[in-house]
Amino acid sequence: MKFRKRIIAGNWKMNKTVSEAVELSAAIRHELAECNDVDVVLCPPFTAIAAVAESLEGTTISYGAQNMHWESSGAFTGEISPFMLRGLYCHYVILGHSERRTYFGETDEIVNRKAQAALAATLRPIVCVGETLEQRESGDHIGVVSAQVHASLAGISGADLKKTVIAYEPVWAIGTGLTASPEQAQEMHACIRKEIAVLCSQEAADAVRIQYGGSMKPSNAAELLEQPDIDGGLIGGASLEARSFVELVKIARERN
Ligand code: 13P
């Protein structure tokens, strides 16, 4: 198996004022300033990115946004462009999160446009996919997620896919306290990796990092991160407190 550096990212969603965000990033920095063996990424709301960036200066901790528009500028009231994020030296951008798909009508085609625009702006996209409970219960989950991977990443080169992170987030596990079992998650991660081989190449499939997201917390992270195709976590609730987020990074480090 090819070595893939683990990646633990915090998706703070619509939480934290600027001062709260700085307080949280400072507490994380205090524990993880010298973390080189796991990629650590903080994704605050847009309003706090600049302040979090400043508080992370001189550390190896990266930061990013939770969404962006695909155009570089123009009459798109309320939107943020890839170049604006690069202007803040963001490294990553989360795209196609299920909350964006559900509440804001984002489709695979939109996610694909955004992913291409992010890569063109030298941002690393974290592209989210995942099935609903209904889709899992009807036995469609593999087909649904494979189709999302195909459509969201269509036309992206092997070199760019290697810079892309995929987050498998079963919708039924997000914010519910329910987690996919390690076997359920591993099965899906292996399918996603196979899809990348079909879409592009085995080389890209071996290199792409696939995170699990959905109620990941210190008590369940170890068994998930021990699975061969799970390369990290995209963390919601447990990233809003320094103690649990730092603990998750430490668990990932121990499994390198
Ligand atoms: P929770 O960890 O709160 O379930 O959220 C997961 C998520 O949506 C991360 O993007």
C-alpha cells in the first residue's frame, strides 16, 4: 500500500465569532504547533479566516474555507471567489458538503465546477460525498456515492486528483452521534478508491486521500483510522473544542 499522509480537518460550520475562533485556534496551536506527521487543517467561517491565519503563523497547521463560488469575480452578491481565498493564503476549501447540497441546492455539476476552479487557483479541494439513510437502507449507497465521485471529479487530471481530498460523509452520521461502523466506512472508502482508478488511474487512486466524516470523535476514531483506506477525518462537532480535536490528531499520529 502506498504511503498517504493522514489528514485531520476541522469543519467549524457556522460556529465561532472572530474572537472565539482565535481562542480556539490558539489553543490548538499550543498543542500542535510542531505537528509534521499528520496534516492538520482548520476551516473556520469566512469571517474568521484572516484572524485564524494570523494566529497560526509560524506553525505547520493549515487552514481553509468551507465553500466558495467557481467564478473569479463578478456580480455574485454574497459569494466568495477562489482567488479571494488564495489572497488569504488558504490551502484548502471544503466543497459539496451535504449541508450545501441539502440546504443550498448544490449538485454534483456545481461541485465539479467548484473543484476545477479551486485547483486552478491552487487550492486543494476537500470534496464531500455520502448517501442518505434512505439510500443506504434501500441498498443504493454504493451506487449513489460512486456516481457522486464520478460526477463531482469528472475531467480532473491525475496530477490534480492527487492534490484533492475526498471526504466520505454518510448524511445519516453527520451531527447525529451515529457513526458508520469501521467495516461500513472501509467498504465505501475502498469503493471510492476503485472509482478513482476507473475515472483516472491506479496511481491517482493510490495517492488520493479519503477522509471519513460523521460523528468522528476520540472514542471511535482509532478503529476508523485503522482501516486501510481511511486516511483521516473531517470533523464537525468534535473540532469545536480544542481538547477533542487535538486528541483526534494524536490518535491519527499514532496510526501513521
Ligand atoms: P459531525 O462531526 O458533527 O458529525 O460533522 C461531520 C461533518 O459534517 C464534517 O464536515
